[in-house]
Amino acid sequence: MPTAFRWLLRIFIGLVLLTALILAFLWTVLTRSIPDYDTGWRVDGISAPMEIVRNNANVPHIFGQTDADVFFGLGFAHAQDRLWQMTLMRRTAQGRLSEIFGARTARIDELLRRLDLYGLATQSVAEQDPETLTALEAYSRGVNAWLAQVNEGALGRGAPEFFLFDPQIAVWQPADSIAIMKLMGLQLSGHLDAEVLRARVSMLLGQDRLRDLLPDDPGKGVAALPDFASLFPGVIPSHAPLRVAEDRLSPFPRMPFAGASNAWAAAPKRAAAGGSLLANDPHLGFTAPTIWYLARLELKSGGIIGGTIPGMPVLLAGRSEGFGWALTSSYLDDQDVFIEKVNPDAPEDYLTPEGWKPFQTRRSIVTIKDAEPLTLTLRWSDNGPVLPGTHYDLASITPPGHVASLGWTVLDPADRSMTAALKLMRAQSVAEGVAAGADFTAPSQNVTLADRNGIAMVTIGKMPKRDPRHQTQGRMPSPGWLAENRWQGMLPYDSNPRFVDPTSGILGNTNNKTVDRPFPDHVSFEWGDTQRIQRWLRLMQMREVHTRDSFIEAQLDTVSPVARTLLPLIGAELWFTGEPAPEGTPERRRQQALAMLAEWNGEMNEHLPEPLIAMMWLRVLQDKLIRDELGPLADEFSHTQPVFIERVYRNTDGAAKWCDIIQSSPVETCADIARIALDEALLRLSEHYGSTIASWRWGDAHQATHDHPTLGEVAVLKYLVNIRQSTSGGDFTLLRGRTSGKDPEPFQNVHGAGYRGVYDFADPDSSVFISSTGQSGHPLSRFYDNLGELWRRGEYIPMSLDTGLAKAAAVGITTLTPR
């Protein structure tokens, strides 16, 4: 027995030592790709020695003898910290994900090939001005210089993910950067999705009830449109769900996630210190690391600092010494779906206003890991690429003998958006910033600008010129063979909405409706916000003058105007009614919840139970209102539609009829549905969070899910690479945390402000910014999530152009010397 025990002990110790050796080996191999920021490199592609100073938050401050050298340094720094993220975005734009991920991404690649974003980006390179070409080429040299160092120094393949996937990395090219900008356009698009949904609901319910469920932004009404069924009588209405589950690598957003953001500015007369103020927090899907990367560039025109996206040599949001720029999604309607009639006698022809015409056709082969390659026949009409019915549920609205094509400004082969973006970040004044937008094509944005003397906001991006006779006004798919439905070119830049130095001294945008112009100069019928703007207006009006801190307070505001508006409406006949119910009964639980909500001020604080009760109540209520009419199609309405619920409970145009469940014999009132929905909501929450209502926390449900796009679902690894944090805010607060809308965790915070910045031009170096994870994309780096906790708490880091300050607190200074 003692002998057996000794042998077991020896085996155990041996296994422990072996495990320790394996872990030590893995640690050594994997950490070789963590860059040494305090060293020097000899590189090709620069004209003179240069420095990349990393401050204590690992924000690079890049100094070079020429602008080209500075852009080289940015490419070098991006590749050091985000090589996997950059190459993944490039593969996505190229439609080449399946080469490393196999069949799971074949549909993604198929659609990207049909859109041909990368081919169009390649054509657009020649359209850029000489300064932009110089920047793109220098940036590419910087990325490739780091790739050379990785290969020469065996630096862990550049990122740990390359040990699990194909480590071969093609050299970076200017077209790659333009393709990533086009990919961002795809991630910010949503009108195609909205057109299909509107068409399907129109066929099921008709225009009258469609007006309730998908109402226009409150304001001037829109002329009645034809029912979709009258345009295409061969289409059969369907209650089927709109789409299959999406892969986390998919860049195609559902409408609720088609871009958002906040930006506001105050002129000097409305600023306490006498200098303009500007705040910006762009909203995108959360990933680990965040898509944003903070950087400072010292150009010949002066220093600039702000947020970049790895893969592009551009500061998309930031400031110089005396000028700042901020972005929000404009929701410009830059997509139209066209139904093309195919010649039954010659399937390669389609109908145009001039008669039958052949599709433009070519072949493309998608290589799929561990599977046979997929050969595609790509077709284009005059209106745009032909998309298969399997994507965006286009088959559900396409009659037999027809196909769907997409008109979209991003598909312009002469796209000069990169040139415009570089002009904007070199601008020195509001006037120069407005002028820079003339070259911008897509994705359309509202750019809020501020200099020492004034403020402005302008919509940049090409606006399609539509015929006033357009049958659907671009709100639903239309017959592509009719001339009145086709685009008539693009409107001039002067037609874009523009606001310069308003008399109020305050400008802002929360993706709300910016203009009320009749079609076809309308900009959009779909807007990203009808609620946050109300809270923002209130906060701006509360002060005669503003400060940097008051702008920060607005960015972090968690009061929900939806909760304040809707809860009194839907609970009007429930508050303080009924005898006290016995403990443990549903009636008692309802009374307790109503008592808590009656005392609540609408603050979506992560530590409170009231936000969780209110949001679940609204979620269940909306489902009760629409499920019997729409069936499974109701799943597409995954988020609360506050204007719809308000219309129902105010009985606007008879909308209260939604409260009656048509499949039941009794006639339910809106109070009945509100009570039933509240009871069901409380039951669901009790099953998930326990029976003690006071112990529920909004933050337990509303966790920010910064998940790794490729390793985030891998057992064990997900605990290393995913960053989860409890957060305040919600779908309708200025501190916006867009919820997933998907059961079983519908309130996870999946989309929000990965970057926040507040710029004070009375004292520029007191400006601040933050990103939501960290600068590094390496999970073992201390800079992978070092900014995340600051971001969660609503804190910021200094946004200073002071060179001495950056060097004094530097974690390293990288010196690049020409070979």
C-alpha cells in the first residue's frame, strides 16, 4: 500500500509539473506577440527617424518628419496592437472568411461577393487625391513593416489567434483601407432591412395598421402609399420569421442596430469659459477589443487626437488645437430595393424602361475550408447587384419570375469618402470642415463641427435623386423597370441638411429627425431616435451656459424618457387599485411592483430593480399587442416601439383596437392587456432572478457584452477573451446601451458608445476621451481591458496634445529608423 501511494504521489507531481511546463511554454509562445513598446526598429518606408510615444493608457503619440512618416507610424501601431482585428475585417470585406472558418461563413462570403465591396474599393483607389494616396500608401507600408518584424523576429505570429487560424497574411494595400470604410457603411446600413419588413407587414395588415406599428417620426404626415400587394400581386403574404439566426461574424445588421450615436456642441456664447464645446459618443456593436483605437498624430498642419478604426489612416472623431469634429448616423435613405422582371424566354435578360437588357454577369469562387468551393454567378442590373432571395428574406417579397437588386451609394466605384475624411481631419475651421464633406459618398453621417468661434452640423454623403412620382418613395421595394422608380443621379452637396451657428448657440443630434422636407428631398422616413432627443433638449435648456462637465453629465445621463412617458399611460387603471393581496400571490407581486414603479424617476441605474421591471413589462406588452396579428413575424419587433405603444394607449386614429386579442372570444381592453403583461413579466423575472423583487438589479441583465468575435464562444477561452460588465442606461437613454432583444437574455447591452470624447476649446488640453475596452487586441496584454472599468464608471482619460505630458508618463517610446 505505501508503495502504491508513493507511485500515485509521483504520478500526481509529474502531471502537475508537466502541466506547469505546458502552461509556461504556451505563455512564452503566446506572449511573444505582445509588442515591446520601449525599443527601436530599423524599417523600410520612412524618410527619417521617428517616434511613437505610448502614454500611460497606451495611446500612441506619433511624431515624424513628414506626414507620410506619421501615417506610416499609425499603420505600424495599428498592426502592433490590432493585427487580428484588421485582417479579420479585411477578409470580411473581401468575402474570404470561409477560407479559415469553413462552411459557417459561406453565406456571409456569398453576399459580400455579390456586393463586391472589395472590387469597388480597388476601383476607388485611383479616384483619391494625391495627398490621400500618399497617406494610404504610407499607412500600408507601416502595416507591412510590422509584418516584416513579426516574420524576422518570430514574434508569435503577430497575434495569438493566428495559432488557431491560417497565419498567412497578405501585404496591406491602399484598397484594403477603403474596403474597411465600405464595410463600415454596410454595418451602418438598415434601410434594405426596413423596406422588406415594411412590405411584409403591409401585405399582412394593410397601410392603416402599418401606420400604427411602423409609424413615421411624429411630425408632418406622409401621403398614403400603395399597398405592396397592389404593386406585386403574385407575392403571397407570410407570417414566417424574417431571418435565421445570425453568425457573430456577420457584418449585416438588423435594423435596430443600424448605427446610432450622440453629438452636441455649444457656441462660445453658451459656454461658461467662452470657448466652443463639443461632445461625441458614436455607437457601434460591442466587441473585444472595441473597434475604436485612440491615437494622436502630429501632422504638418498641427497635432490631432481622437478615435481611429484599425485598418484606416483616419481619425474619424477628434480634435486639433482649435477645431473638432464628431459623427452621428444620419439615417439618410441611401438604399433602395428594386424588383427586376426577368425575361421568361431569356433568363439572362431583365426589363428596363427601354426594353429587355442582359444582366452584367461574372463568376466568382468562394474557397471553403474542409469543403468544396462555392461557384457563384454574380449579376448586376442598372440599379445594382442582384441579391438572392435567401438573404434579407427577399424571397418573401419577390414574385415568381422576378429577382431583387439593390441600389446603394456605398457601391459607387468612384467613391472619394477616404479623401473627404482626410480633408476633414486636416481642417482648421468650421468652414473648412463643411467644405471637406463635398467629396464624401458613404456611409452618410451627420458631422458636428466646432472651432474657437462657432459651431455647425452638416449631413455628408451622397443623397440619391428620386423622381417625385416614385411609387413607394423608397419605403418599400418598387418595380425596377419603371423609369419613375429609378435613381436620377445624386443631389448636389448643397442639398444636404446644414446648420451653421444657430441663434440658440446649441446644436445636437441623437439620430433624430433633422429636417421636415417633402419627398423627394426628405432625407429619410426612417430615423434612429424619437426619444433620446427629448431628454437631450431638456438637459440643454436647463442651463444658460454649459461646461465640459455638463456635457459629460449629458453623455452619462441614464433617465429614460420612454419610461417616464409610457408607464403612466399603460398603468393608468392599475395604480393604487384593489385590496391588499396575500403574500406570495401574483396580485401581491403586481401591487409591489406598481408601488415601486410609482416612486421611480425613470433612472436606468444598474443597481435598481425598477428598470428591469419596466423594460420587461414593455417587452411583454408589445408582444401581447402584436403577436396575434403577426404570428412568428412578431419576433422581428425585438425592441420596444415607444411611438406604437403610445399610439395604442392614447387611441390615436383608433389604434386601441390592437389591445383586443382577435383569436379569443372576450374583447380585451388595453387595461386588461397591461395587467396581463405585467403579471407575465414579473413571473419571467421571478423565474430568472428569484422571488424577491427588491433584490433584482438592472445591471445583472444589462451587462455590456464585449465579446471576442471568433473565440468568444469557445469553452474556457471565452472567460479569458470576453469582457462583461454591469452597466446603466438602456435603449432610450443618452447613456445608450442598446439591448440584444433576444431571449433568454433580451437586455444584454450589445451596442453602444465604444468611444466617448468631450472637447473644450477654451482649454483644449482639458479635453477628455475614453474607449470601452483597451488599446491592445491581445487578451494577455495588460492593455486589453485597462480602459474598460473607467468607461463603465463614466470616467475619462486626458485628451492632451502636450508632448511633454505624453512622454512624462510614457509606458514606452518606440523609435523607428530607416534601414
